[in-house]
Amino acid sequence: MKNATYKFEKPFRNFHHSESRWSTIAQISLIKFARDENIPLHIYKSNRKSNKEVWLKKENKTFEYNNYTSNNLIVEGNISKKVFFTSEKTNWDNDFSNIKPDLLWINEKEKKVKIIEIKTIGASVTNNLKLYRRFNDFLNKNGWKSDLYYLLSYGHEKTSDWDKLEEDNANIILWEEIFLAISNTEIEYLVGSNLKDYTELPAWI
């Protein structure tokens, strides 16, 4: 058994599916989980700077689903002020218009947002970590309830990212749990076969 990073490498280390493809797989999986009685995904926090041996800790809470559909869970949609605010008085930072979240769930009626950044291989959280945190905090200060998450493999290769995520107190969800939940279901074929072979997690989690 291996972790999900080994699946991201297929078919070859230097020739594999793009992160955009995996964002779509995540969208489809989350919509299925919301439909199928809220299959639980745990929320984790990085603890690597403090403890390099036991460096990922499970929180006493799970990721919440809110009637996810293809209409409210958007893949790589371009952000603009008009998506969130009708008033021109809102002090919108132009940097926010450069944001294109891998997944964005938006409930306009309840003014709730979930931002999910997805990493597979060859990509780091460093480039936009501060910007996404600033955007998330901005929404929370201006009438929205926003939460930011990172979807990673336990085997995420850029180990410095775990330090950055700890510094940010970031919410983390794991590909291994998604793979396990969709294995032997009608959507497993979208990802491949034998997904359980890529769900290894350490015994100490």
C-alpha cells in the first residue's frame, strides 16, 4: 500500500495528469459525498515544525458539506468583486482579482464560502499562501463566513510546505481519505482502479 502521491505520478514521474484534472476529481467526489449522507473527511493540522516524527494531527471536527452541486462548487473560477459584493464602497484589493481557487463553494443566500486549494506533485503552497489567507480574512471581515482548506496527500513531497501550513494554522484534508471513500464506487473508474492501494496513512494519525 502507498500514499496518494504515488497515484499522482502515473503514468510516469515526468508525464502525468495536471492539477486541474485532480481539482475536477475532487469536485466530483465532494458532490458525491454530500449526496451520500455526508461521508466524513477529517480535518488535520500540520505539526511538523514542533514534532517531525508525529507531524500531522487530526482535529476533533470534520469537513462540512452544504448541499454541494456543480452549480455551487466551482472549479478554478475567476474571482471578481461582483461575485461577493454589490456595493462599490467595499474596499476590494486588486490582488484578489488574480485569485482562481482550485475549488470554491459559495452560498450567496447564507453568505458562506469554502476555499479549497489542491496540491498534487510539483506544486507548492508557498506562492499564494499569504494571498489566500488575506482573501479569506477579508471575506470574514466584510459580511461573509469563509473557511480556507488545503487538500494534500500525506506524501506531499515539498516538506517545507508542512512548515508553512503549520505557521498559518491551516486546515488540511487528505487525498488518502477521498481515495478510500470513492474506492469501489461508481466514480472510482474516473481516477483508476485499486484506489485503496494509495490510501496509506501512518498508524500514529
